[in-house]
Amino acid sequence: MKYPRHGHSCCAVMNRYIIVSGSRKEVNQAANRVELYDTQTDDWMELNKMNEGRHYHSTANLNNAWVYIFGGIQNSSKKYSATIERLRFTAGSFDTYWEKISMSNLEATISQRQGAGMCQVS
């Protein structure tokens, strides 16, 4: 890993990659940084930054096509986050940006969490 992490989250994708996101540490914007570990090549690479730096959040893989990041604590405000971001995941193509999902009318009903756990849906 290139950046120090504390309070980060991770998930496995395609039985090959591990995606690590966020940090409580503010060194080199680690809270916004996302890294990918390729277990076959034993190599780390950096993905595009998240829109919202966070820690104690959760990450989930949906059908090996989407990676979702949600909840946790915002590094900028130190308040619980009710936002969700997602990244379209395609093997060999990691140049997409994190999309902040607009919840508009639902934002008040999203439960804000710290350490909400992790799940994988395939």
C-alpha cells in the first residue's frame, strides 16, 4: 500500500482484486484515496479518489461489476456520513470515477453508520 490507513474498508472483487478505501489518517489525502491490490501480480495501483474522504465506512462488491462505499465518518466535518458512492468495475479498466449517488428525497431516511460491516452480493 502507498498510503497509511486506519479505519479503512476493503472488499474483494472477481476473486482476484482487493479494493482498499479511506482512512482516518490525513497523510497525503489518504481519506479520499482508493487502492487496488492485484493478487495475481502482487502489485498495488491507485484508483481515482472518492468524492468524500471517510473512515469507519463500509465497502461492498455487487456482481463483480460495481463497488459501493457508504456510511462512516466524514474526515472534513467529523460527522456521520449518509452518502453512497459507486464505481463501475471492469477487469483491466480502472479509470472510471466514483459516482456520488443522489438520494434527494431519501437522504433523511438513510441511517448513518459507523463500522456498518461489509457484505458481498454476487
